[in-house]
Amino acid sequence: MKERIIDPQFDPDREKKIFKMYVSIPEEEEERLTAKEKVGHLRFE
């Protein structure tokens, strides 16, 4: 799975004020999210 960032100049490691970030992944890939408990999740069905 390739990471996609809409703005090529955006570097999440340099940003100090990220309040919300949404990531869309297939349901079968959810177990690969290692920090899901820390960041929470939303599901739209």
C-alpha cells in the first residue's frame, strides 16, 4: 500500500499543529494500523 499525500510539500513530521487528519483505507487493511488506539477511528458504512 502506497502512502498518498495530496500536497507534496506537506510534511506531517515537521508540522507542530495538526488537529485532525483523516485516512481512508480498505477495511481488510485496518489490522495494519499500529496506532489506531492512540488516534481513534471513524467508520462510515
